[in-house]
Amino acid sequence: MPLPADIAAWFAAQGWVPHPHQMALLEAHGDTLLIAPTGGGKTLAGFLPTLAELRGAPAGLHTVYVSPLKALTNDIARNLAPPIAALSLDIRVEDRTGDTRAGQRARQRVDPPHILLTTPESLALMLSYPEAPQIFAKLRRVVIDEIHALAESKRGDQLMLCLARLRGIAPALVATGLSATVEAPARLAAYMGGAEVILADPGPAPDIAMLPTRGPPPWAGGGGHYAAKDVMDAIAGARLTLVFINTRAQAELFFQALWAVNSANLPIGLHHGSLSREVRQRAEAAMAAGELRAMVCTGSLDLGIDWSDVDLVIQVGAPKNIKRLVQRIGRANHRYDTPSRARIVPANRFEVIECVAALEAVAERDLDGTPHPAAPLDVLCQHILLVACAGPFDAAALYGEVCRAGPYTDLSQKDFDACLDFCATGGYALRAYDRWQRLVLRDGLWGLRDPRTARLIRMNIGTIVAPELLQVRRSRSRARLGEIEEGFAASLSPGDTFLIAGQTVRYDALREMVLEVTPQPTRQPKIAVFGGLKMATSTELSARVLALIGNPARWSVLPQHTSDWLAGQSEISALPATGTLTCETFLRAGRAYFCVYGFCGRNAHQTLGLLLTRRMEEAGLGPLGFVATDYALLIWSLDPVRDPVPLLGLENLTEGMEHWLNSNALMKRTFRSIATIAGLLHRNAPGIRKSGKQATFSSDILYDTLLKYDPDHLLLRITRDAARHGLVDFERIENVLAARPEIVHRSPPHVTPLAAPLMLEAGKVPIRGLGSERLLEAEAAQMMEEAGLA
């Protein structure tokens, strides 16, 4: 459709001219995927057809906007208000998330707004009500923001199933996906069920470089504290800076490190997912009001929220993922025609190489992707139960509908039937128990056996299964500070201190799942182990790092101290290189060390360490322990590995993997997650919420029962696939070894330059007291001198 005159006049009043990609989206027929750089007006483009079609203010729900973050819905509501007011549109815009008041949620089921801003979970919940056909009958458009982020997880699969269901209710609806960072546009368009791809001009190249620092980074560690003063100087020279940190615990620590050198007392905020909603909203409001000079944050601010005053992004620690780095860079100078400005601070020497490799990838616009298995069956099981909550359904019709969802286009009838049977009976070993017989066939239609179970199913909706969290509140005022993992809370004793919300607090007591604390600003904190992302370096970025290390002709792009370090490695051992798997065996202090430079990511190396130490135990080598990083695995033992080839045989490792998975606690943890998503386990019930320990106990009993009596149970099959290819990343090991790399084995006379930082990681154990610290420092200094790195 052409741009209506009043909307064109509004653009002109802002001093804007519609971008070509915005006009292309307005004129498109059918589903579209718009890929445009951050600041390119993607969200406005997504809503232009809506604003044009709503100028007559027809009654009923017209557009559903879906975001991966609740915070984005608030941002979108603010951004939509000016054009709606300027165009005098008599329309309602409302959100529907977990934070929406119960009264408003109930009203929306009877009288929905014209534009609904929601999340995948809340959309699935709305579709589970019997009124869903009436709520969505007049739906014309679905706008999916940051669709690349959703497509990398089961949340996206759930959303695509919801989209297929919406098409059945409103066949004329048009879906639009919005993204700034897509490595394979055609694949993402297919994920949407088929869409026209609209590519915007990428805009100017970003101004991105390493942040100059007073000294080189340390050999090991991930905090980046050595550069706190340099980061503070950069903040002082900018209007508003976002300082991205990869984990929540490191964000708390770096926030403290910045304040320790903040002599000018510049206002700096903190934002991450373990902080309470009130604390996060205060930080966001202060930033929007221009009251801050910097915000230390994690992935909680990766996506979408538009603060146009941000003119600098600093990434502390290697980005681990090229696409994530591009997303974060785009937070700075959030305008289409202005290059984003970003600086990277590597936390250690290995990360220097990764940062350089990431900068090269950004310059070449070469993005990486996160592999995500297609058609997860646990999500389908949950979807079937939610469909039943809305009313009886025909199995053949539902199978056809599911197959129209992008991720499930190749779903077999056998797998669908297995999911349906699980929802109806619980499976062979559980069909005798009434609690898992949830569906029944009546007059050719499947429906809930007991309609009262609908409430329980809805209370446990969603695909995010996080560790059990406890609220943290001040003892006297009861002010909520945030949340910590139940496992961390269990390790605390009264009087222990830890960091949360940027302050040191003392643990006083645990009452009714609430951790009561008192501020202790003068005490040394015990570090809180927050959850959040356990990021491993992507396959593509790891390959770039390996290629850079293995090609001395390219070392000129590296700092001198890093190229000297690699040169030292080549003198006494071998350099890891593309097409090889480099291993080292050396002796030190009465122990034998075996190092494998796999460049497969931390999770994969952790798995490889467990498998290799088991094989070394069988070979009588006496393994004592190991440490895994994104780049390498280091194992220490009583006797040395003299020939690594038998240890690294793919067939033997695969066999060992199967035995290890069946006997390992990781399988039970993975099963717990799968069973929760599929609806076998319920964390929430009316008036009850199970603790993490209770849920774990229940899932462990179920896992052991199924493994003994029904080893081919659907959920065990899903669990094995998820553990193998997901949490333990064994697929990356398989891919490396399946390529049959040349195994290069060296036996240097002592610890090597590349292995020395791994030795420091191995020595990082909790210690107390200055004397212990001095002894450890002396031992580390002696080892680094031995490696030629003093």
C-alpha cells in the first residue's frame, strides 16, 4: 500500500524521510523478514502497515507485537505513543506480560486492545483459553521483534507453533520478522514458515577497536579488572556508555572495580537479570532521563531498547559470539546514518586473539549462528496440552497445523503420535497413574480428561527452565534487591557476605524462601555465583582464532606481547593450526600434564575432559584432575600420555559418551528441564511452589523409574539428544574428530607458553589469608618464568 498522506506529513514534521526498506515493507504482500541495522527504524517499519490500516480504528485486536524481552514492550509502547497521538488515532495499545496486572489480563480476554505487546509465553497462554477464537478473530498482523534471538531457543519454536495456530483462527494475518543480525536470511525466513526477505542498506561501518590500556591483560582470569581505570577514562570522555559484561557475577565485580577508581564520582548504574524488577526499572528510568554516565550490564540490555544518547559501547571480556558483538555494538549511536562506536577489552591473553578475530569478522560482516535442533518434541508436548486447554481438537487437523510451523515442517506422524500418546497417558511406564492421564478421546476429538487440570497446565507454561531462585531482601526495610540461585544460598552461613545490586550484603537468615540480608559496605564480599549465560566461543569464531594462531604471517595484526607469546610457543612446541589437533605432554612438580588444543568451546572441552580422564583411568595413567577453557583442555595425572591417538579415537569417545551420559547427574538435570517443559513435572501448583530440591527429588525418581522400566520413553529419547548436542556440546567434538585432523603431539621439556595460562586457571582455588596469597603468587611467578613468560 502507498504511504498515507497524514503519515507522510508526520514523517516530514520529524524531519525524516522514510527509508527504502520501510517503504518496501509497507508495500509488501504476504509475510516478510526485514533485516536492517540497529537504528535503521525496523520497529517503526514493522508498525507502519498497522498505523495505516488502523486509521479508521476498527474494533478488535488488529496487531500482536512479540518481543523476547518484557522491557522491550515498555520501550515500544513509549515509541508508538507520539505517532498515534500525532495521527489522532483512537486506538488502544496495551502490554500482556507476566508483569501485567491481573485485572487488565482478565479484561483483555473480553475486550482486547487494537495493538497487543507481548512475549511468546504470554501469547501461548492467551491461545490456551476457550475465548481465543474470539480474541484473535480479527487479527491482521503479527510483528516479531529480534526474531533471530528467539529462533536460537525453544521460545522461538513455541512462538512458531502459536503463529501456526493463529493462522488457523485468522487465515488472512500477515507475519513480519524484524532483525539486525542474521547470518542466514533464507533459513530464518523458512523458520517463519516462508517469508519474503527485505534487506536494508547496512549503513556505515562501525568504529570499533581494542581499548588502549595502561598494561597488557593478565595471563588468565576473566574479570578485566586490570583495565578498570582505562574503562573509567573512556566513560568520562563519552556522553553515555554501556559497559557489557558476559556474566552477572562478573558484572557485579566490575561495577565495584569501576567505583573504586571513579574519582570524579560519575553516576554509574548496574543492570542484569538477577536484580529485582524494581531495581532494573529504576536503572532504566535513570538512563532514559539522562541521569547516568554509564551502565554496567549483561545480556539483559542486548536487544532493542533505544537510548539514543548512548555514544559508546565497551565490551569487557571476549564477545564469544560475533553476532552478539554486532548486536551490542549497535546500542551506540542508535541512528541509521551514524557509525556505532565500540571498544573491546580482552580479559586475558588468549582473549586478545579472540577479540582481534572478532574485529576482523565484524569488518567482513561475517556473522556466526547458534545451532538449534529443529522440532523439539518437549515443546510440542506442551503445545498439545495447551491446545487441549482451549477445547477439544482433532488429531489429524492439529498434526497438519503443526507441520505448517517452520521448525516442524518435517515432523513425522510417528513423532506426533508419540507426543500425543505421552500427553494422554504419560507413556508405557506411567499409564497406570491417573495424574499423567491428562487427555481422553471422546467422539473422535481429544480433550482434557479433567478440565480442572487446565489451570495447572497454564501455571507451568513456557520453555525457560531456570534454576530455583530465592528473593533477596533487606532484613529491616524488606526492600527487594534481587535473586540468587538456591544452590548458592545453600552454601551460605549466617554472617557470610556477597555482592548483589552493586553492594556488599551480609546473610542474616532464610525465611519462607526469602534471603534476609543487611548492607555491609566495609566487608570483603564472598562472590555470588549468579546463573545467566554460560557462553562458549562459537564454532565460527573459534575457527578464526585457530587460523590466526596457526599462521605467523598474520601475527602483525596482534599486539607485540601476544605475537611474542605465540613465537615462544613455536620455539619449544607446536602451534595449533587449522586441520590439526595439537597435543602436548610435559612434566612439572612430579605430575604429568596433557594438553589438547581443541578450540571447541568450554562446554565441549569439559565433556572431553570427563571422557578422557575416564579412559586414562582405564589405561592406568592415574588422572588427578583437569581444567577446560574455550580453547583447550589440560589434564594432570600421575603418569604421562605418550600416544594420544588411541585416547582420541572418535568411536571409543562416542561409546564412552553413551556410558557416561547414562550414569551422570547431567542426564538427570537435563531430564528435569525436558520433563518440566513437556508437562510431566510441575514446579507451580495452585497455592504451592516446589523448592528446587523438591523438584529435583521428584524428577530423579521419575528418571530412575523410566530408565529401568521404559528406557525408550519419549522423554528419555529427548533427554539423550538434548544432553548430547546441547548442554555437553559433544557434537562439536564429533565434528572436529570426524574431519580426521592431523594429531600433532609434542613433548616439550617444560610447561609451554600456551599451557601456562591454563596452569594458572588450574591453580585458582578459593583461599583465605595474605600468606596463602603470597605463596600462590610465588608459585605462579616461578611457573611463568619457566614458560618464558616472566
